[in-house]
Amino acid sequence: MAKKKKMAAEIEFPVIELKELIKEYGTDETCIRALDEINLTIQKGEFVAIMGPSGCGKTTLLNIIGLLDSASGGQYALDGRPVDDLSSRERAGIRGNRIGFVFQSFNLVPRLNVIENVALPLNYKRGFRYNKLRKASKILKTFELQEREYYMPHQLSGGQVQRVAIARALVNDPSIILADEPTGNLDSKSSELIMNELRDIHRRGNTIVMVTHNPDLTSYASRIIQMRDGRIARDSARKKTSEKKERKRALNSYLQNAVENAQPVEDVA
Ligand SMILES: Nc1ncnc2c1ncn2[C@@H]1O[C@H](COP(=O)(O)OP(=O)(O)OP(=O)(O)O)[C@@H](O)[C@H]1O
Ligand SMILES: [Mg+2]
């Protein structure tokens, strides 16, 4: 009996399992089918990149996976549990504790400074305020924003706002990260900071689903999904690059940054 119980506990469900998932917007004549019978299983610890032309349903898919929206048909099980069974309170709890959203459109609270904005998701948890601010400060440092902790959002550049929003999405150590073009408007150095952070989170065993239009960024992923017209057109595992290749890629990108950010040198002759 005890053995049976142990075996049941050892069964690992996929983190995300979608079966013939449909999402339709509008009614009758105006109806648009944004997702058309999607079948997709994502295991714990995968780093999935989703690509595809504008309007093919990528954001719609992320919104449903992140419980921000509901499907019109089909099934979605999160950790083996059908999401239709969840109450709105349970959905909010999962969104707050387990899922980190890295969306470009996520705005900061204008009346709070940078560090308070980043610490916001921690306010729903118990613990001392000092420890929460320390955690927020630590992640801001990762994004090279430690000197902006006490700035107000309107005193930041667009790219800095985006990095603060991403720090806020990750401060909670979420186990599922949903990223919608996380580096869309950023320069290559800021993009690198964000991608390296996502890679570290992935290496710690978390699951990442990232939408991107940039084929270079798929090198961080373990699996690439191509969408077309609300369907999955291709689903392929990316070949593992060796440590050596990865170091070479990182070095090349560092050199490219250095060249892009180089200041003209005065003639010393
Ligand atoms: N709230 C909505 N009401 C009606 N139609 C919508 C709504 N949201 C999305 N759509 C439609 O659903 C389809 C998929 O949209 P979605 O935003 O998922 O595309 P996407 O792949 O993320 O595109 P992009 O790369 O441009 O961000 C589009 O045809 C879009 O017009
Ligand atoms: Mg989109």
C-alpha cells in the first residue's frame, strides 16, 4: 500500500498539457479563430521558443497558458489538473505565485519608486518588509539597475522601465515564465542581460515559454515551435550546443556589444 502511494507521488505530470485547444473571438459572422485545435505538451524544465508571423496566435496562446484568458474549447491541464476546475481565486493564486509574466506592455505603478515596484509581488506573501526590499534590490542589481532603485518610473528611459518590469516579474522566483518578446525594444546589451537571466532561471529547473521574432534568441531554447494560422506548423527539439560553442557565442556577442558601444578615440598622435 505504502509502495503504491509512493509510486503515485512519483508520477510527474507535464507542466502544461493542451488538447485540441480552441480560442475564438467575436460571434457568428465576425468570429475569428485565433487558436485552432492546438495540441501541446510541455514538460517541467523545458525552454520553449514560439515563433510565427504576426497574428498567428502566439500571444493568445500565452494568455491562456498564463490563466489570463480562457479557451473557447478543448482542454488545458496545468500540472495535471484541468484548469476548468479552478476557482477564480485559485487562478489568481497560481498567477501570483507560480507564473512570471514578462510582457512588454506591463506598466509600472507611477506613484511607487523602482524598488517598491519590484517588491510589489512579494507584498502578497508573509515576511519582513526589509527582506522583501533586499530581494528586490538583489534582482535589480542583476539587471544593472542598482543605481536607479529610488528613481520614480517617469525618470527612467523606456528600456529601463522594461527591465524593471521584467525584474518585477521574476522577483517571486516563479517556476513557469511566460515571456512575450521579452527583448523587443531593447538594445543588444540589455537584451543579453535579460536572456542571461532567463537562461539562469531555466538552468535552475524552471519552465520557460518565450515568444520571439528574433531567430538568434532561439539558441537559448531547448525546443522551437513554429505557429501558423492558429496551429502548430512545426515542433522541433533544438540540438544541444556544446559548452565550448556556447562560450564562443557569448564571446562573439560580447565583442559585438563592445563594438556597438565603443566611443570614438581621440587622435593621440
Ligand atoms: N481581443 C481580441 N478580439 C478579437 N480578436 C483578437 C483579440 N485578440 C487577438 N485577436 C485576433 O486573434 C489573432 C491572434 O492574435 P495574437 O495577438 O495572438 O497574435 P500574435 O501571434 O501574438 O501576433 P504578433 O506577433 O503581432 O504579436 C489575430 O488575428 C488577432 O486579430
Ligand atoms: Mg503577440
